Amino acid sequence: MGKWERDILGLIPEAEWLNTEFNPTRQNDPIDGLLGDLKTDNLMAQWQTIASEYQIPVMAQFHGFDTEAKTTFREPIDTHNIEKGLIKVKINQSERMRALLHTGVREDALYDYVLNDGIRLADQVITRSKVAKNELLATGKVTIKENNLDLTVDYGVDSSQTSLTINFAANMDVPAQIQAIIDAALAKGVTLTGIVTSRTVITKLRNHVSIQKAINGNMGIGAMVKRSALEAWLDEEFGITRIVTNDLTYGADASIGANGRPVITNKRYFPADKITFFASAPSGRLGIGLWGDPPEVDLPNFISGNNSEVSPYVYISQWSENDPAVLWTKASGLFMPVLYNPSSLWIASVVQNDTAEPDEDEGGEG
């Protein structure tokens, strides 16, 4: 077992926290391939540099000799909210240790319990960052409506790109609807190359009669299209070379039930009824998740306890209070995703509204 810091039961030495790696990239998370993670000492400056770097280039103009150059402008970037992306969570460590001691857990085993608590807290911080990434891809914005905060980070994604629909009613032409989105993006200078969606939507694509007919002809109507055939068709017809599905879930909130057990509300990271068309940068990414320093890094002396930067991303702090006598463990991080190009996202809601085309002699005034 490790030795408690300053012989305070439950206080982990700083060196131990430093040796505990917290990497926000999860191997099974498909969205991390589109929005990575980057630690920066200056969240605001990094945001402006990245966002301006990936804007669609504006043409300069020829000038006559001995004439004044035309003044250009910087793309407006919403920066007033990004440093409010503070994620944090804490746990009463003393309460936890008392419960363990009363159940016969030896003191030498408590060390690992406390360390694992810190790991779980850091993982909760990272989970919130994943929720923000998926919200950006599904809506074009990030909203923070929790703990008396009510703010929206606007990335400049036009409403015409977020209010799209794809109707899967039996009589609808799904390929034509996809083509319309591809063409609208091209009109803005963007070539869409991938989609993010759920397996439910992929199944709807494979089952729809218009796609079955487009891929396998009239004889193929009624037979589900193979996933490989759908991918090949999307590539050949629309240049969609990358299909990302995300059906992962997370615990959105928790409460203690009547039986004393936690009741957890599970939610999807990415909605089941959305399909986001995207154009990635040459790196294959749409943006990056920026991690900054939480206030604990700037004000370490304000906490009477042990503070340590756990990896470049999540900060773990522990401190004790005398009245009541409580030891706390807290994980915190400053996080906000950045979208390289506002024109790179085209977000459609999946609907299934049966419509009937009016006859030629109907619908007008008599």
C-alpha cells in the first residue's frame, strides 16, 4: 500500500496522482475519431487560431502598383462562453472510508479504494466532454443547462444546415433527398464525405424501397440491402466514404431509490433519429476538443489539501474540512469542443410522414 500524505487517512500523495494516467480518448468511442482532444494553456487563443485556420479561404484581389491594399476581416468567433465550460464533480471520501472500515475493509486496502474513486470521478468529467461532442455533431451547438448555468455556445452553423429532414415514408425518394443535401453543401463550397448516425437509421436506409431499387433494381425491392452494398452505393453515388454509427449510452443523472440503491437515467450520446452529413479536414477530423486549466490550477493555495494535475486533461484535488470533519476528492476540467468549419455540418432529422401527391385536377381554386 502507499503511504497517506501527511498521515491523513484518505489523502493520496501527489506523486501517486501523477502516475495515474487519464486519457480522454476512449478506444470504443467512434466520435473521438472525428473530434479529438488537445490540452492548451490558453483556451481562448487556441480556439481563435483553430477556428480561423479552417475557415473556407476568402480570395484576395489583384491591385495596381502604388495602390492601397484592400482590408480584409476576421471571421467572427463566439468566444465569450467557451471558458465557462467547467466540468467538476466531488465525493465525500470520509463517508466512503467509514463505510468501508465498518464492513471490515483493512486500512491497507483503503488506499486502492480512494485511488479508484479518483479514477471514477475523472471518468465522469470525461463522459461529460463526450456528451458535448455528440451534441455539437447532432445540433451544431453546445448547450449548458445545469447547476444554474444556462448558456449556448454558437459555432456559426447556419439554421438552414440544422433544420433538414429525410422522410422515410414508403412513397418518398430517399436518394433524391440525400442528393439535395449534397448539392446544398456544394453550393457553399463544401464537399460532404461522411455521415454520423445510429444503427436504426442505417437499417431504415437498407430497408427503404427507393434505396433497394437504386441498388438492386426492381427485382431487389423488399429485400434488405446488405450493409456493404449500402456503403459502396453511398460512396459511388454521393462520395460518402465514411459512415460512423454511435449507439453508446451514458448515465445522465442518478438518484438514490427507496431501496437505497442508485437509480440511473440512461441516455444516448447521439440521437437515434438524426443523420449528420459532414466534411472533414485533411486530418479526417471535424474539430477538436480543447481542454484548459480549471480554477484549481490557478489557485492551489486556496485549498488546504493535496492538489495534482492528473494527465494534461483532468485535475484531481483533495482537501479536508474540520467542522464537520470531511475529506473530499474532486475531479475537474475545463473543456469545450471546437468546430473547424461551420459549413462542414449538415444535420437532418429522420421522419416518416406518409404523404400523397395531389392529383393534377386537385389542390387549386375552382
